[in-house]
Amino acid sequence: MSVQQTAVVAEIQRRIRDNSDGDAIETVDGVLSYREFGRRVEGFATRLATLCAPGEFIGIEAARTSGSVVAMVGALLAGRPFVFIDPRDSVDSNTTKVSSLGIRWVVRGSAPSDVPALVPAPAEWRGDTAGRHRWAPDDVALHRGSIGYAIHTSGSTGEPKCVLVRAGSLARMVGDHVRALELDTASRTLQFARLTFDGCITEILWTLTAGACLVVLGEEHLTPGAVLRGTLEKFRVTHLKTTPFALTATEPTTAMSLRHVINGGGACRQAVVRKWAAAAAFHNAYGLTETTVCNFLSRPLDPDDCTEAVPLGAVVGDCGFDVLPLTAADGDDAARSRGTRGELVITGESVAIGYLTPQGLRPFVDGDANRVYRTGDIVEVRDGEVFFVERLDRQLKVRGFRLDPGEIEAAACRLTGVAEAVVTAEPHTRADDVAEDALVCYYLGAATAREVRAHLDAVLDPYKVPSVIHQVDALPYTRNGKVDRDALRAGRRSPADTGGPVTAEDRVLDWVRRLTGVTDVRLDDNFYDIGGDSASTVVLVDVLKGLGWMEVGVRDVLRAENLRVLVDRLPGQGA
């Protein structure tokens, strides 16, 4: 047994001894018992200790197999840090991972239940080894023996960042999950997260440290909606941690065996709580790659307690937190005066070692060498509970006001007929040189745009109410599971039909639909009652001029009781 063995691995080995006949991993090929799982882990760790020096990184291909799980646990047992590598990523990306971490050996993909195969790193990933060097080996050597794994995250910048995470910080975080989620030997966790996402760490370790069964399936079994629903039923899954998108797209059924469901990887909406809390104990979770996966986990949530917002929950793992007050440039005066809103800062042992960069190791410490990580997330503390608001880098400035789109999204989702909402700043027209002067709210749900506007008018300050409220049939998502805002914008600007409006009245109504998002615009509507604002007024004036009313001005639109008054002033339309 390695002297580098972590408390997590010690607990897994205890389960291997005490639950040797129990199911450890189930794949489409069958079931691996804890006895066989333990034998494979020990064998892999022994071979790894022979081939790799203490502290030397290995790569594990991100294949959804029992072999990947065996390799991960075996690496922890042997004290050899690991990094998951997805063969579908670009050669340049994987070459950077292999060369920067000095990887010589890789666990290659195999059949779902095969023993992991440790082979030399593929030539296409090694690159020009003569011209490449490990990044700052001296910096990394200082932490030899404490690193559990590396994981790459692009965060909000789009540039990959290599995070080095300690193995020792895993134990308390995993143990807190086991207790909160009531895991036991009868539990069955679906391994949902991609292996290159750190969410897989908690899924795998909370299951195996509890002596439970980990269900490992290919991505074809995990598509949100009907496919995921069938998987949950067929494999009798009791514990599921997944994304807001998957929870929104999938419906729970009485044929499922779910006991605990956890929202992770994005803001949790009230509609999701209402739907899944009826089927199982439902939790919200929050954490970052840089702070060892998860830092907050809620108690089972009652939908009646989440009508305003969904709390992040209690601290898990060996960490604490601070909230840095927003500066005058960061938020609105009302939020600052309450003293409850600011940037979330995670402190303590759960904070990872730092970023490995070509210039060296950038440790997550403050001037006094305390472990500190500024998350870049705005939170609000109310009545002792923490609520996510928005990313600092997603704050918007529209018409002179600095706004948190997450606050507006959360307000929209308080309406029963709204399942999800996304707020962006965009120009009113397609011209690239036009300022982003329109606040646009895309929403998913049965409510009408008029109902959403009326609701937001009642709960938000006027300057926070979007001028465009646009209903969508589905939200587009990126490969990383984030809402694709560029695709939303492109969809809204696409022509609604092929023929286009044919009369002046049709043209005016069509433009008002585009400017407000209201699809059932009528001539009796007042432009400002349905979302018109100063910026969209200018656009509408240009439209009216293009239809022949050359002397029309902003005042004419302001004074018009309804759209009929404007249409009637057009040449050939009457008055």
C-alpha cells in the first residue's frame, strides 16, 4: 500500500473488504464486483509504481469504461497524479497537456468492462519532444506527493487553464456528500459528467467510498430527454447529479428509483425544483474546478421555500468563504447599500494548488500565503443563505445602467410559466456598428411574452425590465453544456417567414414584434406597454419613414395612443 494513499482510497479499500460481493461498477457488458474491482485497482497501482516515478503524471483517456475508473482510483492509490484526456479534442490541445505535465504513459480506451491498458503516450500527442519542455518542473516538484490530479478548464476566458488539485482535499468533500445524500451499499449512481469535467470526481468517489454501485454508460445513453429518462428507469439509478439543461429537458416518472437528484454546473431554476422535488430529494450544488469540485450543497429543497430564488446550500469540504463588497463600478447602488451582494471568495484547504502555466505555477494564495480563490461569481447573502446572482464578467451596461443579467433571469423564472431564462444585451437591428442598447430576455416555458413582461414590471426596477422578451422552443447549448448566446441572437434575427409582410400595416406589426418579442402584436397595443423604449423608438421611426411618413419624429411615437394611430398616418392608410 503506497505511503501516498489518500483517505479517500483508504475508504474505498475498506469497502472492497467489507462489501466484496457487492456491485462496484455496472456497464452495458455486465457488473464488476468490489472484489474484482479491488483486484484490478491493486494490479494497476502496482504496475504504475513500477513504470512511473512518485509524483509523475499519467494520462487517462476519457472513455466511459470501468477501466477509466480503475485507472483513476489506482493512480490515487499509487500516488501518481492523473489527467483525463479526450481523444476527440484537437491534437494541439492534447499535445499541450501531455508535454506540459511530462506524461510518458497513457491509459488507452477499451471495451466497457476491460482491464485498463497502460501504454506509452501516443506519438501524435508527444509532439516535438526535443523542442518541448515540462512547464516549470521545479514549481511542480514542490508539491510532489500532494497532487491528486490536473484538470483543464477554459472558465470564462476561452483559453484552457491547467489546474493542479491536491488529493488530500478530496476526503472531507466526498464524505460530506456521502452523508448528505444518504449513500449506502444499495445506492446506484449514474456517472453522468464527462470525464474531462471535474464533476465526475464526485460522482465516482462518493459512490465507491459508500460501497455503492457506479453505473457507467456511453454518451448514447445519456442524452437529456427520453433517452436519459429510459436510462434512469432501466438501470434503477438512485443518485443523479446533472446539469440544469438535462433536468429541464427530462421528465421524472414513477418507474424511476431515484432517491436524490442534484443540480450542478449552472444556476438552478424554480421550475426544476418543483418538477424534481416531487420525484426525489432534490439538492442544489455549487463549486469550481479551482476549489476542488464542490463547495456548497443544499439540504433537500422544498419548492415552497424557493419561490424567490434557489439557495446554494451549506458549505461542504474543507473550506470557508468570504463575500467581497462590490465597488461602485461593479453593481447597482441598491445592491451595495444592502451590503449583501459581492464577489464570492473561497478560502481554506479545498482551494487548489494553482494554475500551471508556461511561465510557472500561479498559486492560489494571498499576500500572507493563505489559500484563497476569487471565483468571479456575484452572490447575495440573505437570511444567512447564499444565492448565486451572476458572473462578474457577464455584467451588462445598457442605456447607462450596469446590470446583472442573472438577477433578471432569476426574476423571470419566478413566474410559474417560465422554466428557464437567458438575458443578453444586443442591438435592436442587425447592423454591426449599432450599440447593444436592447436588453433581451429569451425564455423557455408556456407563459406568453405579455405575461412575462407584466411579471417583470411588477418585481423589477423599470430600468431592469428587458425591452425584448422572446419565447423560444428550446435553448441552444455549447459542447460544454453552457447556453449558446450567439445562437440565440442569430435565431432571433433570422427572418420569421419567407414571403415577408406585404402591407404597410403588416410591416409595422412585424417590426414591433422584432423590437419587443411579443408575437401577438395588435394595432390596439400601445408601443411602450409591450416593451418599446427609447432605442427601439428610434428604430420604429426609421421604419415609418421608410414606409413614406417622412416627417415622422420620436414625439409622434411617444404621443400615439396605440399602433393604429401610427399606421393610420402612413400614406394611403387613412387619416
